[in-house]
Amino acid sequence: MAEIVGDHLLERLSQWGVKRIFGYPGDGINGIMGAMGRHADAFDYIRVRHEEMAAFMAVAHAKFTGEVGVCMATSGPGAIHLLNGLYDAKMDHQPVLAIVGQQAATSIGSDYQQEVDLHTLFKDVSAYVETVTTPAQLTHVIDRALRIAMSERQVCTVIIPNDVQQMPAVVAPVHKHGNVMSGAGFIYPRPFALDEDIAEAAEILNAGRKVAILVGAGALGAHLEVQAIAQALSAGVAKALLGKMVLSDDLPYVTGSIGLLGTRASYELMNDCDTLLMIGTTFPYSEFLPEAGQARAVQIDLHARNVSMRYPIEKALLGDSAETLQRLLPLIKPKRHGSWRRRVEHSVAASWAELEKQAMQSAEPINPQRVFWEMSAQLPDDVILCGDSGSHTNWYARDVRVKPGMLGSLSGKLATMGCGMPYAIAAKLAHPERPVIAMVGDGAMQMNGNAELVTVLQYWKRWASPTFIVMVINNHDLNQVTWEQRALGGDPEYAAAQEVIDFPYARYAEMLGFVGIKVNSPEQIESAWVQALAADRPVVIEFITDPNVPPLPPHITFEQAKHMMGALMQKDPKRWGVIKQSVKQVLARG
């Protein structure tokens, strides 16, 4: 048959180096899916259980490969389902291309079945959104969408009506007025700080006596340079959540995560510093940064729009983190590792000791912190960790000690539930030889994780290594929100909204042919991890944990304490368990 628009679309994606597409079929993309069958050798098409998962997987593919992530959905409801995952990409600055179908162009405006104003729907989440109305337009639209997505690290959306998909392809538009020529390929924008700006930044950092560094996702890949600048400045280094993998937690001056999920060491670092160097981060919670005027500040970022958005910056350096630090380092006058550095390292050691003591406190039946603490000690050096959003995110942030070579991510700025499983699947597809662990709560598992285990079933036998572990924290509670209601709103737990009904996660895994492990006592934790990491197939490991163990922030404000007491006075259904565990955790801080 003659080549149609659907064929040309896939050929153009191939020319851009796209090899994997995450999607779910529907009649709004029949022309594209028919072409996919004809081009099956060129693409790894991953059929998910829900379109939102396709978008999440595209985000994770971008995060774990550096390539553009591509997802595809049908018109109407299928397109709508993509949105949450696409907002995750937008807010974490990941390059994602969404290709969506639409009803026939001849029917648009007639209130047709599944007719949705997709241009308006995708306008906010997309840096570029366009509808292909004629075959001659396709090449230019695809080229521009991919160029913007990749060079600006943005979401772009291309809408193709189903009748246009079936039209004869136009590979090279006629050379005449109104037709636009286009080419594949792009370059990354590389802002380059002026020499005088580098010198001024060095003067500020050299003048500092108590230097703190905060790194985010923009510092990933610059670990050697960050280590070198931290050593030269005798500084402590705190990590935003998406920057957790920037530096090894075995370094004695790395204070760990910062913010509500952060450590006491990071809180003290920011509280006491007189100079702040921010590298590749837009960490949102200003109350965990130095007070305005306390510290002179230098910021390194690729984008001018990010400068001074969280803290008043005295000197900004626009550029790639590693490249900018390489230029900055020769101008730094190495500081002696004096009282400030000793103070930081003492704080780090005390923080780790505190976290271990908190993790080992008894609970009913299992302290969730201990699950992560013992997992951390057994992690393979090349593991990829994929988190979700919930109280377990606190323990991932604080208790897991990462080492060089590990990868990990989760939904950062959007902090959406339901990302853990699709992130892990995409990570395993991108790196089939590496062990992957999804860390999810029972709420997220019931939201979409159980369904996506079927996707694992479909693809796992092609992986070079079978090690794929889904860790489910089963506490029968939407725990993070429950604690937020108590500490921020002063309200007791509302069981009708917060209770998560029981589900046999481990037995469900066995039904699918996986290994299922259920752990309901702390003495079983270590052996369970040993068994899971040695398994010859995917594993679901279910930990029955105590919902009353509080995810204590590094500093408890008077308002938070007042709200918590108010919630417990209102006959919170778990108040005695909450009081008991809270006292244990506070006392463990010493």
C-alpha cells in the first residue's frame, strides 16, 4: 500500500533517534497504530494499562536515559488521561513528546463523539502544541516539537486527526509560498558565564567562613566537580530530593536531604551558614534556607528564570553545572578544614546515629523506617530506586544511603501519587541489566500499581537481569495526608477518607507467577531483602508497618505542635498509638 501520514510520522521519529514509545491504542490513532505494525522492527512499543502510565513512563525514560520520552494516546478520554504524567514532566523539566489522536478534521466543531478541544487542554502543560491538519504540515510540526522538547526540556504535544493519519504522506512539500521546509536535529543551549561573573562569584565564596552548598537535579552528572568545590570551600552539602543521587552519602560532609523530608544535619547547616552556593536547584521551601540577609549567595543554573526565585542571590552564573564549576574551581582559595567543617561532620555523624536509633524503635508490628534502613545496607551498587509520594518518601529521603553509580528519582515538584511503578518499569526497560526497586505505599499500589504489575508480567522475561522488586509499605492508611491533616490543619484522622482496605499484595504477585514475600515482624526484614535481591523473577515484598510512626520534620514549629495536640484532643482514632510512637521518636533524637 502507498505510504500514509501514519507511516511518515514513525519514519520521522526514527530519524530523530526515537526507539521506544509508551502508549495505549484506540480508534483515534488507528492510522498510527496500523503504521506501527508495519514499522514494528524500528520501535519498542510498550503497551501500558492506562494512558497516565504511558506519560509517567515517558518522564522516567527521559530521566534515566537523557533522551526524549514519547507517549501516545487516542482522542478524547485517552488524551485526557495523559495529563497528570505530562505535568510531572513539565514540573521536573523533562523532555517529553505526546502524540494524540483527534476525531476526523471533517467533524471538528460538530459536537462529535469524543470530540474534545485538545489544543486548549494541552496548552498549559505544553511548550508547543499543534494540530496537523494537512500531510504537508507533519514534518515541520514533528521536527519543531522534538527540537523544543529536547533543547528546552519541555513537554510538547502533537495532535493528529484520525482522517489525516490515513491520508497519503507528503515527505517533501512543494517548494512554493506557504509551504515550510524543515530538518531533523537540534543543539542544546549552553549559556556560558562571563569571566568577570565567575571571578565575582569566587570572591564571595572565598570570603565565606561557613559555606553551605545545596544541590538539585541540575547537578546530576557533576558529582566530581561538586566534591571538589565542597572540599576547596570546606563546605557542607545538602541535597534537594531530586538531587539525592548527586553525591554519595558516605562522604562525611554530605548532610543528606533538606526540607520537610530532610535531616537535622541539613537543617543545622542552613541555619548556621554565612555563605550559600546553590547548584542546579529550585528547591521550593524557603523556610529551610538561611534567613534573608543571613548568607551571601551564589547560584549556578542553566536558566535565568530560576535565579533568585527562592533566595536573594548576589551573583548568578548561567551555565552547565559541571562546566561552570570547572571554571570556578581554579579561582577558589582552599580553606583549612577548621571548626566549621568539623561542626558539619559532627552534625552528619550525629544525624545518621539519630536516624538509626529512630529506625530501631519498636512499633506495631514494624517501624517503616527500619524497612528502609535495612534495605539501604543491602542495595547493589548499580541499583535504580524509583519512589512514589507518601510517608514512605520521608524514609527514602532520610534513611537510604546512596553510593556512586546508583540512580534514583520520583515525582519532584508535582509530588503525585502513582508514579513509582511506571517509573520503575521504564527504568528497567531502559537499563534491563540493572536491579530496579519500586518503593510504593499501599494507597499508590491500589491506585495503579496492581494494574501495572500486569505490564511487568508482559515484559519481564526479556530483561537481562530479573531483579525487579516492588516494595509495598502496607499500613492501611493514606499516611502522609493523615499526618499533614494533623500537623498542618489540626484535624484528627478522617477514617472514611484515609483508611486503605487490606489487599493481598504478596499473594497477588504469586498469582502472576512472581515471588511474593509478606513481612510482619522486624526480625524478618533482613532475610526478606536477601531473598528478594536473589530471586530469579520479579518480587513483590509487602511490609506490614505501623501508621503511627510520625514522619518528623527536622524542626518542629510551635504551630505544628499546637495543631498536632489539637488533632489528638479531638479524639483521633489512633491517638494513643500516635502519642506512643511520637514520644519514642522524639526521645530517640536525644
